[in-house]
Amino acid sequence: MSKLALHGDLLDFESTPGWGDPALHGVRWRPDHWLLIEDGRIAGALPGREPPGEDWRREEHSGRLLMPGFIDTHVHCPQLDVIASWSPGLLHWLDTYTFPAEQRFADPEVAAAGAAMFLDALLAHGTTSAVVFPTVHAASAEALFAAACARGMRLVAGKVLMDRGAPPALTDDVAGAERDCEALIARWHGQGRNAYALTVRFAITSTPGQLAMAGRLLARHEGLYLQTHVAENRDEVAEVARLFPEARSYLDVYHRHGLLGPRSVLAHGIWLDDEDRRLLADTGAQIAFCPTSNLFLGSGLFDWQAAVDHGHKVSIATDVGGGTSLSMQRTLAEAYKVQAMRGTRLTAWCALHAATRGAAEALGLGAEIGHFDVGATADVVAWDWAHGAAALHRDAVARGAVATLPAQDLHARVFAWMTLADERNVAAAWVAGVPRFERGRMLQNVDI
Ligand code: GUN
Ligand code: ZN
């Protein structure tokens, strides 16, 4: 039996924090504790510095935050090649940068190298689980699943479905795509910590026949996910209305094809109406809010308050390469600003919950990831509270280390951390209790 004890300030969530409420409701704050990990699972926590017994391997992270690894619910593996590309908007950006970049993943060697680099980058940013788009090529999904297995990571992914509206090198057809999906599901769904997602790129690039095929597969196999994009950009919405005149709305295109359910993850959801929001709530589908992408591509400002009012699920995602960073803190900081522009103020608790336990529960993975409940898989990240002169000063102010200023409450300190931190703050990351990243280097093939 392997026993690992990590010492630091433990922060996670027991339940959902109150919307707009910086009080500690739902927050589990255990400063100066040992986090106990047995055989890759959380076994408990012990207060104080007194080390647990001799049989525990101990690691000191005193003065650091220990949190569950972040969960990025929408991100594109091949798009690290095109992150930060100038563009007037989504459709131009796809045609000019994204589709050419994705064609390179037809080569299994490029796909394997891309998957390894991408997953290592996620870990180096403190993200231990993700819902990921590879490309249309079955080999790109294979590469991603294999790389996730090699790192023990929890991944939801699937080959992209596109049978129109994209370059010929990036399109499949209904029968071939169905065969590829069946083979990938048989090989990877439930293998390691992988789950398969039917991956409809968006309504513009799938025929009604392909959407129907995806709906059939979703109904046929237990526990499959569905990932796609919805209502991101106004030109896109207009094109979907032209292609699917019979549908009430963009979201309704997916509903008509049986694609909405509790394991459906739809990125963006900016240009929705209240009937769409009710449909999301009724079906249990979630919106992955992608603030850095929405700002970068000028797509619009997601209305989280309306989602709360209608009771549909929201998680947070980077959407790299439309998004401009794999850092979940940078993403949460932009989420705060987007909501501020809409007249609401996101608390650090709601933001961090959405990136950990909230995302896990939205994905139906609440028993496994996103928190430090006993029995959860020990995906853990150690974070420095501050990096760089301004953040160090701001953190000193928050904890009352600047003599002339009063100490601030925990929400103020964590909010400043969330707003100022990024991947430079990651000290170490463990996946299922195995150390996988230490500042400056990946730790591959390390077993404990
Ligand atoms: N809509 C369809 N494909 C994409 C993509 O790759 N990125 C974003 N942001 N939106 C999309
Ligand atoms: Zn996307």
C-alpha cells in the first residue's frame, strides 16, 4: 500500500457556494494540514505540523495552497499551434488558422507528439482533467487517449465529426465516422480514466444525417458524452438558421437529433434565449463558459446570471486556441470581468467551485474528482500564493503582513490569488497520487 502525505493549506468545496455570496458557505478551508493519500485516493486530512506515522512518505508544501486539480471542460488539443492568431472573428479564424493546423494531425506521429505536449502543458498549468477536442482523424483521438493513459489522467474526448463545411482533408462521412466512433468506443471508453465523447464540431459542419448518427450512438452506448459548440458568434448563429430552417433555435438543432442530455457539454452558449436555457435545465446539459476565447474572438458576453436564474449547469473552460491561455486562473479572472460587464460579480468561491467540484458534478464525475472527500482520486496541485512583485505585495496585504494595513478575510486573499495567479504559481501536480509535474519539469513514469 502506498501512503503519501502532503502538507499545506487545503482548499476545496463540500457543496455549492451561494451565488454572489463571498461567505464561506460550501468552502472547506483547512490551513496547515496534512492531506493523506493512500493508493492514489484521498484518505483524509490531519491538522498541524506533527507528521503522520513513519510509514507515510511526507512532502512539505507549507505556505502553499493545495487544491484539487482543475477541470477544463472545453479545450482543443491541436490548437496550441494557433493560439493567439489575429482574426476578425470565429469563422475567419477557423478557416485561416484552425483548419490548416488540424490537417497536420492526420499524421499519427504529429498527433502523438501533439497529444503528449498538450497533456503535459495541461498538467504544468494545474489542470488534471479535461474535456478535449482532437481532430477529425481517428489517429488523433487514439493518440490523446493513449497519452492520457500514460499519465493516468481523467479525460473525456472523441474523434471530431465533420462531414461538410470544412476542407476535404478534414471531412469524414456518416458511415466511416460511425465505424471510427464504434472502434474508438470499444477500445477507449472506460479504458484507464478515459471516457468517449461524441464530438460534433458544430451544426455548420455536420449534415442532419451525421447529427442523427451521433444521436443513435449516444443512445446505444452507456455513459457516452457529447461535446460541441453552440451559439458562440452571431454570424455562426445566422448560418445555422440558414442550414436548419426547421429548427426553433441553434440549440434546438442538437435537441432534435437527440444530442442533449446530462453528459452533454456545449461550449459558449452566448446567443441563447430563455427557451434555450429552460431546455438546457430540463435536459441536464451544461454550458462550458469560455471567457478568454469569447473576448479574444469578440464573440460576446456569456450571461451566467441568466443560467443561474434558469437552473442550468455552467462549467468553465479555456477553449484554447480560441482561448488565450491554458491557465484556469487567467480564465476565471476573465470570467469575473465578463460577468462584471453584465452587471454581476462572480465570487472566487463560485469561480473556483465551477473549475473543480462543480465541473466534476456537472460531468457526473462528482464521486471521483474535483474535491478532497475521502475516496476521491488524488488529483492534487500545490500552488504558490503569489508570483512576482505585485502579487507578492498584494498577498502580503491580504494576510496582514503589511504593518500599516489590516488583514483581509479569506475571500479577499483567494480572490486576489485567482485574479493574479497563473501557471507560474504551480509548484507541483499529482495525478491519482503520482507526482507528474514539479516546477520546471515533467515527471514521467514515476510510480510510488
Ligand atoms: N466552433 C467550431 N469549431 C470551433 C473551434 O475550434 N473553436 C471555437 N472557439 N469555436 C468553434
Ligand atoms: Zn472550442
